[in-house]
Amino acid sequence: NRCLLSPFRSKTGRNQPSNARYIFGPSCWLRGLIKPQHGRAVAYIDYSQQEFAIAAALSGDEAMMEAYRSADPYLTFAKQAGAVPRSATKESHPDVRAQFKICALAVQFGMGPGSLAQSLGRPEAHARELLDLHHRVFACYWQWSQAAVDHAMLRGHLDTVFGWRVHTASHTNPRSLANFPMQANGAEILRLACCLATEQGIPVCAPVHDALLVEGDADCIEEVVQHTQDAMVEAGRFVLDGFDLRTDVEVFRWPDRYMDSRGKEMWATVMAILDEGGGGDPETDATAGTGETDAHDVADSYASERGYPRTHADPSNLLTISSIR
């Protein structure tokens, strides 16, 4: 039930565990195999729009920081660009917000107008207009981003706040350099959050890109969540010079399973197929005939056979930092 984290394996310093062995590696519906034991609960706590926030904080772009602090940076971006009135809400202007969200995310991935137009399903001219608005509204960010790329190409390297370094070569893609500060400093933040959480005695089951899966007794999971959130915010402050990051939380108590919303439909489909095939032993299963329990028992057996780690009150069975990303 252990999986090598492969820490620092990526150029950005992120973990790269095997997708075949790590429960968060395969399709998201398989995460339903994660189930807290009786009396226990798990909580998935992730940073909200972390890369946007890191870009805002490191660049010192006041407009970008204002957008992040608004709790809806994409709609605020649209307001700052004059595309919607200041009174606009997610409900009143959903289409415009969606376009500005795609634009903001595309910038983080280094997309050009052609790729952005495909993502938007709109003409390239419209994509160029959105990118121009991003350049105008967040001008300070773009100056900082270009300066980071120039520094890397001139000096031959680019560093994180804590010193993790990427070296450049003649074939290095400038877009990957522009994205490096957000990805690599995000990795620094998560590592520090893991340290702070474990030092407080929080059972960290798994770090996942920009999130932590933690465990605790069901009757006090809220306290575990609060301490974890505090640790994650503190980690962000260390790296981002006092800038506060937000976190979102999902809690799953026994007998519920961890369930990614994107995988619910597939999970239900697979469970229905398992039900039709029959599972469990009617002679020994007190809930035989309900179908659902039988299918889930089969799923649990599958998880055990594949070696997917499970949470348990016994620390020896935890998904630990040393074994899971």
C-alpha cells in the first residue's frame, strides 16, 4: 500500500509518482476507492486559484491581487476590463465570465491566440482581443513575466523563492520559463504546508498537486480541517511574502466514500455493472440484496488487489507523505 512519491522529479520540483500506482493518477472516478474506516473521515483541502494568486503576489500586480482577493478573480477581471458592469454577478453574466476564465487560465499555460480561440470556440480575432485586455489590465504582471524570461535566458537559470533552480538551454521554450515561477513556487508552498501540518500531528494522507488529503476522527474532522487550512495559509505567506491564499474543503465521513464530482457518473455506471454481475456473499453479508453494498465490496477488493492505499485509524496504514504525493 505504498507508492514512491518521486519528489523533485519534475523540472518544477513537483512530485511525479507513477500514475499506475498512485490513487490520484488514474481516471478520477477511481478515487471512489478511497474510503475512511468506521468512525473516521477524510478531507480534501485545495488551494483556490493558486497559480493566479502566485502570479499576482510575485509580480506585485495590484490589479491582479485585487482580482484574487475578490473571491471570483475571473468575473473581477471582466469588470476591470470593462466587459461587464461593476454590479455583474456570476449568475447575470455567466458567458462573459466563462470567456474571461478561459483567458486567464490560458495565459498561465502560455496559450497563444490560436489555441485560445479553439478553447473558446470563437474566432481568433476575439481571442486576441481577450489577450490584449489581459495585457492591459495586468500590465505589471506581464512586465514581471517577461523580465523573468529575460533573466533566465541571460543568466542561464531561474530560481524559486527557496532556491529550486531550472537551467536553460538554446532549445528552452520561453513559455515554460514564464510558467515556471507559478508551478515551482506552488510546489514549494505545498511541501512547506506538508511540513507544517505533520509537525502539528495532522495525519496527511496524500499531497496532490495543490491540495492535501488529510484524515481524522469523524467527530473532530472540522478541527483537523481548520489546523490544515491554517498550515496551508501559513505556507503561502512564507513563500509569497505575506500574501494570503484561500482554500476550499470537501469532507467525506464514513460510510461515505471520497468522490470526485467529475467521476460520479462513471462510478455509478461501474457500480451498476458490478451489481448486475453479483457481488458479495448473501449468506454472510447482512446487507445482501441491496446491490450497492455488494458492488462496493467488489470495488474494495479491487483496490486491495491493485495495491491502492487505504486510510485507517492505525498510522501504519495511512497514506503518508513519504509514500504518496
